[in-house]
Amino acid sequence: MKVIYFILILALFGSNGAIAQQNKVTVPLLITDNLTPVNVQMTEETYLGKKSLRVTDTGADTEVKFVKINHSDFKNGIIEIEVSGKPSATASEQARGFVGIAFRINDDNTRFECIYLRPTNGRADDQIRRNHSVQYISYPEFPWQKLRKEFPEKYETYVDLVPGEWTKMKIEVNGDKAKLYVHGNLQPTLIVNDLKLGPDHHGSIGLWIGPGTEAHFSDLQVTPF
């Protein structure tokens, strides 16, 4: 299985993979040496009928919380995945079930882009919370607090979400632009026209969670441009 996984990763992200640029590749979410947990714990689990990778918070005080897919080098393309996020049993009241995708992660995990969901905000009675259901961040210089303060409404928006339920996400990245599609919709939920790390940055893909989150990830597919 490790050999098959490694071949898939090379075919998908290899710099000379002409075929890879034309084909969607499924990346197995299996616990092998090809997945590295960074400030998270991971286990394989069948969740709501789907084989998945369960990812939970270890409590580290950082936004660097993801399962990193090794041997990957993503720059431009489409990332598709099904995610589920909800606050863990021991989470604080501020937990929202934060779950999403980090991309273009550098080798030492000190720089990356990320788009994520706040599932408990999707059907909140507070309209302001609803408006914060989706978020873009760029680590480390542009956390959500800075983006919300300096660019209100630009990097977050509303989408209908239910904590703990499977949600389809598709992120399309091209240069310094990214679009998020949710629930299989044809129109993007969020458009980012100025990815903060710039158009030439590249790196790994990560299954990202926020503080106090219990998440599941399934059906990861990547189509490089």
C-alpha cells in the first residue's frame, strides 16, 4: 500500500508529470509514513458511512494544525474533498468545529495558505456569526483576526453548514487567486484574488483543523494545472 500511495503522489505532483496535469488523482487517506500529523492526532474511522481519517486537536496554541501529505508539491490546480467538523466534547464555547484545507505548505510548516469552514456558524441565530461561516487565512502574517479587522467582509462569508455532517469542498487555485465551492455548487462561495504568499509559492497540501475540533476527511482528489 505504501508503494502504491507513493506512486500516486509522484504521478500527481511530480514536476515532470505531463499526464498528471490532465488527470484527477485520488489520494488515499490512510495512516502510513506518507501522512504526517502536525499538532494533531489522526486515526482511521468509518464515519457516517464513509471511510475517513479522523483528525483531532492536541491543544497546541498555534494555527499550525494539520495532517500533511508528504511528497506533494502543489502550486496550481483543484483540490476536492469531503469534510466534517464539530467541536470536541472538551472544547471551549469559542470552538466552531473549524475544518478545511491548507495548501502550498512549505517544508518546515512555517508558511501556508488555508481556507476553512466554521460549521457551527452556518445556522447560528446571530447573523454576524453566519457571515463568518467561511474563512481564508495566510500563515503566519495574515491570521483571521488581522484580516477581519483590516479587510472586513473580504476574506470570509456565509454558507449553510451543519456541524458533524459531511460537506463537499472544492478549492481551485491559480496563481494568486483561489475560489472555494461548497456542496457541489457551480458558483463559488468565496473568491480570493490576492493570495498573500504570492502566485509562485508552492508546497504540500494539509488536512487542517482549528482549536477544539473533531474532524473527518474523506475522498481527497487533486487535479494539478
